[in-house]
Amino acid sequence: MKAMILAAGRGERMRPLTDTLPKPLLEVRGKPLIVWHLEKLSKCGFKEIIINLAHLGYKIPEVLGDGSRWGVNITYSDEQNEGALESAGGIVKALPLLGNEPFLVVNGDVFCDYDFNANFDLEDNLAHLILVPNPKHNLDGDFGLKGNLVLNDADIKYTFSGIGYYSPKLFSALEYGKSALAPLLQDAIKNKRVSGELFKNIWHDVGTPQRLENINK
């Protein structure tokens, strides 16, 4: 299974830190966020990694190179000319690199100890989402969970972690261009084609300088 790290966002809430550095290169304990991902992905058996680039994107290959230091092969999907295409749009542009089999996607600006599964079986689902208990900045949550079925509406909702396994079929009707992931997921959830699980270990959305400082503490 291939993996994609979403690394194209501007990171407005992280300014001024992201005025000179793309958010995935911000450091936790002296190591860029995206390097934590690469180390874990390699350890979990992923060898082919696609990383999309936009805001200050040229700086990411300067740091990561071809990925050989971590035993992986990195391919870059460059969005610098058109500007960040958002999550779904970035995935659509990268589909020729991702291929026809299910793949993993992880946000480049989360810090977690989730064990990525290189052999994950989507079965007949279009997606499998990793949900987490709601952090203070998202107390209402995003999706419900009944067994392993993800729901749009539920009394108790959890937060989407930014980690998911996807079938290319989820994106088959989407044209090239800027596009958000949430509407695609919501439609697939309506049709009961999205499974999920609740992950309760270490997970942080590094969305503000204060959150980054807290994680480093």
C-alpha cells in the first residue's frame, strides 16, 4: 500500500512561523513533524510515499530528498504553480502516482503514535477513517461511530484525525481543481460506504503556535 502525506497547506493560524517554513517542517523535539511520519510509515512497512507541495513547497524536498534516509521512496506532487488544491483536490492530482489500489492519507500537520497499517483491507468500503476524542478546539466533533460504521449524525461525535484509508473510487467523479474532502466523505457516509475506528492514544492537531509549544513541553 502507498501512503500520501498532505503537506501543501498555508498554515495561516501558525503564522508567523509559517511565513518562512511550511507547516510540516515545524519541529517537535527537534524533529520536523513530517519526519516523525516518515519514520513511522517506514517502520510500519510503507515504502512508497507521495507528498504534495504548495506553500514554500520547494523547502520540503530540500530537507527530505528522495526518502532513502528512512528506507522509503518519496515522490512529490507539486501544486506550487496552481496553489494548494485542498485535501481532495490534492489527492485527485496525485492519483496517477497513487495508482488503482487503496492508499493511506495522513495530514502532515498532526503528531500521533498511530500504527499505520500497510495491509489494511477496505473490503467494499470507499474509506476508513481514524477518529479521535474531541480536542478543546473541536468539542462538537465531526462524525459519529456505530460499531465500525461512520455516521454523519449522532448524539456523540468524534473528531476526524486527518488519517484515513481510501479507495481511488471515492475520487473517481471529482474533476481536477481545488476541492475539500469533507463533502465527499459525507456523501459516502450517507451510502454507508465508510468504516472507522476510535483511536485513543497520542494525537495532536498542530494548528497554532501555542499547540506546538504545548506538544514540545
